[in-house]
Amino acid sequence: MEAISKGKKAPHVDLVPILDALTVVIFFLVLSVSFSEYVKLTVPPTQITDSPPSTNESTPPISPKLIVKEVGSLIHVGILWSGKTPGSFSEKIVKSSNLNQDQIYLTVESLTKKFKEKFPNENELQIGLTADLKFKQFITVTDAAKKSFKDIVMMSYEDAERETWTF
């Protein structure tokens, strides 16, 4: 204390570099401990299973598609499919200012039921609407199709516009 009171200064130690070095060491230790856990993980060996050959390989898939197009004052709703016996079902709805979503719902529901009567084992349906239809109509179409199909796949509007069938 006497040395400080007579005008002599105590030696100044800069703590910032020391704290920085300790922070880096602690950070490195924390990271190395967390990576050591990944070394303990093991991947199980691969397993090979033999399955009997499918008897349906010779028949092409049906690949049903539900397409909704707006052409002029009509909305065309159709299911078309490929496969051994390609075909389609379609209906027209007159577009008006008071067009109810229930009309679209019932139309899609009747077409999907008709398709399921013909192909009861088909569980996947591709749905496509052209660009000029509204998103709420897509939701309506999807809700109606979910009653008959387990798997619903959305097509792009460009693919839907390319699809053609006999109206």
C-alpha cells in the first residue's frame, strides 16, 4: 500500500487476451465432447430380402388423373386413365356468377365413385387444375376425391393444361 500512495503505479495486467484464450479453449472442449458422441453411433448392416416376382408386371399401371379445366363458360371435370383399357369419364358444369362449390364437389364425387366401381383396387389419383381456376376449387376437388382415394397427388397446372380427353 505504501508503494501506491507514494506515486508508484501497480503493474497493469490486460485480462482481455487471457479471457479470449480461455473462451476458445472452453468452446473447443464443448465441441469435441459433442462430436465424440457421434463416434459411438453404429450403422446396422444391410439386410437383403427376397420377394416373389409380381404377377402384375406385364400389365401397365392405370394412372388415373382428375383434370378440371375452365373452357369459356363451362368447367370440364374429367377422370382419364391409361393402362390396358384406357378411357375417361367427364362432366360439364356451367360456370355462372352463383356457381356453388357443392356442384363441383358432387360432380367430382360422382366421377370418382364411377371410377372406383370400375377399378376398385386403385388407390392413387393425380389431381390437376388449370391456371385460371381458384385455389378454393382445388380444395373442393381434393376433398371430394379423398372419399374414394387414399393417395392424392397434385399435378402442376401446366400438366393439367396439356391433358386432353373427349368432352
